[in-house]
Amino acid sequence: MTQEKKSSAALLKIDRATSTPLHRQIYERFRTAIEQGLLHPGDRVASARSLASELGVARGTVEAAYNQLAGEGYFSPQGQAGTVVSPSLPSLRPVRRAPRQAEERAFDPALAEAAPPPPLQLGIPALDAFPRKLWARLVSRRARTTIAADMFYGDPSGHPSLRTAIAAYLRVSRGVACNPSQVFVTGGYRASLALISHTLLGRDDRLWVEDPGYPPTQEVLRSAGQRVVPVPVDAEGMVVARGVRKAANARMAVVTPSHQAPLGVSMSLARRLQLLDWASRAKAWIVEDDYDGEYRYAGPPLPALKNLDRHDRVLYVGSFSKVLYPGLALGYVVVPDSLRDAFGEAARTWSNGCPQITQAVVADFIREGHFSRHLKKMRLLYARRRRMLAVALLKAFAEDVRIDLQGGGMHLIARFDRRRESDEELARRAQLAGLNCQPLSARGTAGFRDEGLLIGFTNIGSALHAQQLATQLKAALRPKP
């Protein structure tokens, strides 16, 4: 949205039925917009002629309002450059009042402002290490070469170049043999899961989910009318035998085999084979959520579960939120060949597709080798940052903390076994101090008993930064006298 558009008719709803003069209404709308922070010092406003045309009023009516606003110091005429909100005004944040109507809750400028993630946030890649200049060049190149066809609706299944790039990358790096026609680009993990649900499941179908697990998985499935069946996770991953006892005829299982969310364990080969055998016999589907399988710090990344699939029961789900940045809002699903037509029809029904230029830029990033180099750099960086945080926590808490480091991932688990407080209470104190730690126990069902703090380490800039955060966390968790 341009600066001038913010001051157009969208902000000025004129009521011709009221006795308030039109110029006074325009004056009051502008003044309110400035005082509430919708217009800022230096913002350009529409010319009197342009705004009069938009509102369907006489030019003199708008000029009368502008003159009053200028006389009171809200506007500053700039000659041929037009009129702007007075630069000498203080920058005002919106006044926060208790909303009285749904319309007032619909738009809150304070919520719309971008903000960096809080310290120790889970699941956010190292934003300081993203190659912004390279990315800007790729975006600029695509923008310069845009033709008319690029500006039309694209294939809702995904941009052809991105589907091809994803298929090539998965075949080489994750051991997933697939063709571009099996790859469906989505708006991220939730969108992928929703697409799968719409395509393959019906209301009241039962599904296995990991316990503990990733909360959005259950949220998406329950909202679609499915019945989730929590299945315990141990050191080898999902306990398949328990799933069979609880719901042998389930239609699907959703798992994170490479790096279980949130415990961090990798599913053993025996469990993988058990899960695949169950799916084959039950004619069920397996959704493999490989959300951060690229980040393994001891040896190469583990092959995907899909690599072992001999009966085409696995749907492989990936996302660019963890490997590039979450603002892309791009993910993908790789489906068995037998499901291509069904998913293509579902994509046409349920989606307009993702922004074409964004998909094209990601495809360039992958195809030109930047993606593989970026992942290699991030693996080394995250291993170092994880080590820095673990050392800092052990130094700050000594024997009062136990650090659980698995083979990969983007977070660690800190356990405070000697503390009487629950991990939910510890997380609450940390969050009050501005540290976004999460309680492990909240990721499981009522029967889940494990506790600890889930702590992200990817955006810790240095050893000194890690020490500062550990000291801050220790102060936040200090027992009350």
C-alpha cells in the first residue's frame, strides 16, 4: 500500500445523511487517522482534486478540510510536491482501547507491525545468516524479466520450475524418488495437511498422531472433522504396536521420523518397517513431516521414510519455513503416483495457488546451487550455536539443569529435575522475562508425564549472547523466597 493510498477514500467514509458538513467529516477522519497512527509524519496524502473525485464531492469541500488541517498543524503543504502529514508531529502509536465491536477488532495497526522473533523462539531459522543480497538479486532478476503470462493465475499445483527443482533436490539429498508431477506446492505445513485431509479423508476418520507432538497437526485435523488418536513416542519414535492396539483401522498416521517434534529422537529402522507394514496391510496412508530433516549434526542427514516405501503409502511433506524463512509461506507435498490426479483436482478446487514470482525465485535459488550451499552453511552454524547455548546453560545452572541434545534439529530440551515447579510454571516465568521458552509437557496428552523447557538456539549470535540469555533465564527461574 502506498503512502498516498492510506489517505484516500478507504479512510474517509462520508455520511451524507448526517447534519455534519462534508468538509468537517473529512477533517475529522484525517485527524483521527493521524492520532491513531494510521497516518504517520511525512506520509503523503491525496491531492484535493484526486480525493474530491474519489469521494464525489466538490474540490472546494476537500480544500476547506485541508486548510483547516494545515492551520492546526496536522498537514504541511509542500507546493508542487503535494501535501504531507506534518513531519514535525510526534510519531504516534495507536491508542489501545477495549474494542466494542467486531469491526474494531478486525484491524489493529499494532498487530500489523513487523517485529523480530523473541529470544529463544522455537522453529525460526537464523534470520541474520540468510543471504539477503543474493535473494534480492534473484527477486530483481525475476521482476525485470516478467512477461504478461507470468502475471496471470498460475497452476494451483505449483510453478513448473519449482516442482521440478524440488523433485531434483529430494532425489539427490533426501533419497525421495519422485517426478515433478507428484510434487504439489502449498502455502506451508498447515496448507499441506489441509490439502491431504480434503483429498483423502472423511469426517470422523481416525488418524494416529504422535504423543507428544506438534500442536498444529491436531488443530488442522480436528477442524476438518477427523478424530485424532494420540500414540506414544519413545526413544525409537512412534510406538506402532500401541497405535495398532488403539486404532488398528486408522486411515492415516502423521509422523516426524527424521527428528521427532518435540523430543528430537529419530525413528529406528525397525519402527519404520513396522509402520510401513501396518499401512500396507490396513490400506492406510502415512504423512511424513520432514520439517527439519536437513539439520543433522552427527553424520549426514537420515534418509527419508519415503525412501523405504515399497507400497506407495507415504506422502512426504516439506516446508521452506525452517530452511529459508517463514515469511515465504511455502511448503510442498509429494504424493504417490496413484494420487496425482486426485490431488490435482483438489488443488484446483481448494486453492488459487501460491504467488508465482515467489515460487520462481525459490526455484532459481535451488536450481543454481544456492540452496544446498545455504543448508551446508546452516548445519555448521547451528551446530556451533547449539553448543554455545548448551555450554552457557550448564555454566549458569550447573547441576540444576540437564541438557538433552539429540542428533539434529533447531531446539534443545533443558530439564530442571530438582525444581518443584512444573515446566509450565517455569515457561511462564521465562516468557514474562521476554524469553520464549515452551513447556514440553504441553505438547502431550494428559497421560504424557515428561517435563522440560523447549529452547530454540538458531538466532543466538555469539557465545557472549548465549551467556547473557542463560543468565537472564536463571534470574527468571530463580525460586521465589
